[in-house]
Amino acid sequence: MKERSEKTETQGARRPGLAVRAAEAVGAFLGRMSAEADRRRGESLAQRPTGRLDHTWSARNSATGRAYDAATQDRTNADWKTGLTSATLAIIEGLDTMLARSRWLVRNDGYAASAQGGYRRKVVGGGITARSAGRHPDTGEMLKGHNAALDALWYYCALEPLLCDQEQTKCLYEKQAVWMDELFVAGGLLLRPVYTPRKDAIGLAIQEIEYEQLNRDLTSYEGRAVYNGIETDQYGAPVAYHVYAAAHPLEETPSAPVRLPANECWHLFRKSRVRQRIGVPFTAPVMTAVRNLAVYDRYMVSKGRTEAAYHGFIEEQPDSGSAMDNIRQSIGGRVPEGESDDGQNLRTRVEEGLFPILRNGRKVSFPQPGTPNSMYPPFVAEQLKRISAGTGLDLPTVARWYADGNFNTQRKASLEIEAEVEAIQDLQFINGVLRRVREMFVSIAVMEKKLLAAGFAASARWRAAYLTTNWQGPPVKSVDPIKDEAAWDLKFLSLRGTPQDYFNERGTSLEEVFEAWQEAFDAAGERPAVLPLLKQFFMGGAANTPKAGMRPDGTNPDGDPADADPGSRVGRGGLAARLARKAVLASLMGEGEGGNGKH
């Protein structure tokens, strides 16, 4: 009895009494009434045109209270499912799929491959070259001996795949093209410097590591988070990269992964968000559009092949009295062996199509194929515009179609692409990788005494002077050379441009141009009959022809005739005219110290 009594008391404690349950029901009812009142009050406040913010109502609880239409949630956008995520997680969650699809596109889709080739041509071209431009930190005098020695050593190693490439298959400029291709298709790659001492050269090679070689199975290392093989600290800064550096994990049995400290390799990728630690393929925004266009083309071809499967159709005419022999003769038919010629079982084959069975009372008709129709070209054009905008290129570059538009539109497209290209050249290639490769190269050369650079290790000013480099991308092609040259003339006259800037765009240097002219005059000096012709070419060429509105001597009619150079046939007619002045001509002719006076 005691145990039963205790059990009953326990059950009574667990089950609320009638009064308690009644109170809870009343409280729930009042809560619902209060919530409804708040909702109605909030709607009233949201609609009240007071111009003041009422903090008693949160706009989060009402679609009508949102300041941005983009944040509205209603039945018109109920299928737009989104969620917040970090920059790195947003990429790595779908990186494997994006990589596979992006590589498939450049292998199988002509437009994706064309966009990739466009970036390779414009960012790298024949290679981003380095020209040493060291000057004395105190006097500003050009360090000609150092510059010439460093450039010779650099080009020797850069052009030899056995020296600069860990795979020993690519020179430095081919490697740059691979970097751009990988940046486009995968979003980035790792570059690892590998040093091997050599007697005859600088043993500095670069190894490329694809995103597929990252060790994605590791999630932490010594308490630090590892995202897709990238080890980071608490602020998201990369500490190390865990990679399969030797054997590629997708083509053979992978070797053990290695840990590369972040200061011993370079990660080449385009940054677009805070705490982003990995790149995304350039085609990511338009990957679906490229795929849909490819599928649409395939279906259009399939539909067209289906329409062309038959040369014609059999159309039955009511009460037709056509003679079977005439129909058979018109299409080249004959009675198959073993069959009767009763007009009921005529079968015929016409190369290279088929006709269905022709019976009495029917005739042959040849329909006009409807595929592709008139809507196909504009649809493809609109899709290509979208793809071009998403990849950052212009439509003619992606489609390889330059017939549309005029000089103005082509010039505008060229300027837009140059701006896009210069950002990649400067931020990713030059400052991100090539400058570091150059610094490491020069440091090794000085330590191995293959390059003389006094004060390189002792003075930061001298070190900076020795490392000063003039980086040059591929030459910029002009859409309208005449207008572009006139624009450069105005830059020179207004001191907004220098001759070196001019030659940088053309992939050469002022010194090389003067040296080439010097060699031309030296060669002409050995042939007295040629020298006057060369002088005439230099001083009176087409570039020096007076322009409209100018005097024959090249001066402005509203200006002072004294402005014309008395020692030449031209005045201020342009760059060639300015280079043809007496001082420059005397330098090129060898008058002065070594034929290389100041100019």
C-alpha cells in the first residue's frame, strides 16, 4: 500500500491540475490576441507617412517595411532560395563540380575556349618581359653595366625550360600562358619555387600545382582550420598549403601530401571578397548559359537532322485518279522483285534519303525545312553577349567576329579590355608572382657571385635600385594608328607622356630604338650612296608630313615661325619630327662620346 500511494503521488505531481491547465489556456489565448494586435499596429505604423522611424516595430517582421525591394519575400520570388556564407565556403562547397564543368567547357565548347584564348593573348601574348632599369640611388645615373648583365642572365634562364621549369617542358613565357589558362578555367593555381644549385646558371625553377592537387581530406592541422587543403590562422590568413606535390592524385597513385608554408609558395588567384582564400573560375557566372547554348545547338542540329531524314512525304488526295506508273517514274521507283505491280505495295529508295510506301491515290511532296529558323541567330547573339559580359571580354573577341561595328565601337571595346587586362597583369602576374620571382632570382645571383651588386645586402636603397624593373606586357595593337599617334603627340607636348611610355606600349625601349638606328647609320656609313637616302628617310618620312592647317615646315600658322627647327625640314609635327632634331641626329651619327650622347 505504501508503494502504491507513492506512485499515485508521483503521477499527480507530473500531471497539472485543472486550475493550472485553465490558466495556461487563458495565457495562450491572450498571447495570440497580443501578437495579432502587434501585427495590426505594425502594419498601421508601416503605412503611416510620418517620415520618422518608429523603433517599436521591426521591419524584419513585415515585407512592406523593407527599404529595399531586393529584400522583399513574397509569392513572386518564393523559389529564390538563398543563404549567407563566407567567401571561402561559398567557393569550396561547389569547387569540384565547377572545376569539372569549367574544364569540360574549354575542352568541348568553342566559345569558352575562345574566351580563354582571348585572355591568354591579351594578358600574356608572347610573354610579360622584364627589363632592368636600375639607377644610382644618389645621382640617378643609369646603372648600364648592371642592367645589361642582369638582363642577359635573366633571359638566358627564362628561355631555357631545363632551368626555369620544374617539369622541364616550358620556358618562362610559356609558363605565363599556362598560368593565365589555369586562372581562367580553374580560378587560380599554386606556384612553388624550387632551387637547385648550378654552376652555369641560376637554378631557380617554378612548379605549377593545380587545385586538384590540394589535399581536401584534411580539415585541421595543429588546431588550425584547413579548408580544401589551405591552412589558415584565426584571421583567415593562409599559413600553409597541403598538396600532392609529386604525383597527381587524378592520374596515378598519389604520393604522401606535403605541407608547403605560405611564404615558400605563391597563390595566383583573383580576389573579389574579404577573407577569400581560393579563386573561382572566370566562367562561373555564365557557366549555365554556356552549357544551355551548347545544348540548344545540339538540339537544333538534332531537329534539323530529323527534318532532313526524309526527302518528302506522301500526301493523300481524295478521289485521286493519278496513274501509279507516272508517280513511280517521276521519283525513279521500280517494282521490287517478287512483288506485284498492283499499285498497293510500291517501295522505292532515292539516294540518300528514304520515301515511305507510295499507294494509289497519293502523291509526293517536298516540304521546306524549318530548322534553323529566323529566331536562331538573334537568340545565339544575345546569349553570346551575356557570356561575353560574364567573362569580362567583348563580343567580337569571344565570337571571333569583327565585321560588325565601326572604329569607335572597336576602340571602346579595346579600351575596356585593356583596363581588364592591365588589372590582371599588374595585380596577379607582376606584383603577385613575377616581382617575387625576380627578387629571388637576383638574390641568388648575387649570393652565388654570378652578378656583381655592391651594397645589395647592406643597403635597402641599393637593393631597391638593383631590383628596379620595367615590366612590359604584349604590345598594344592600335585600332586607328593615325589618331593614336596624334594623341601621343599631344601627350608629349603637354608633358603627360614620355618616350619610354610610348615604347612600353609597343614592347620595346627607347635604348633599343636608338641602338637600332645607330646600327642602321653604321651600316649605311659603309655604303656612301645609301647614307643620304637614310637621312632623308629619317628626316622627311611620312610621319613628318605637315598636317592639315599647318605650314609646310610643320609649324602652326598662328604661331611664331621661329618655333620651327632651323636645322631640319620639320617643326613640331610629331614624335618622329621631335626625334629628328639636330641633337638626336648628331647622337645617331656618332658625334659625341661613343656615338651615344645624351638625348
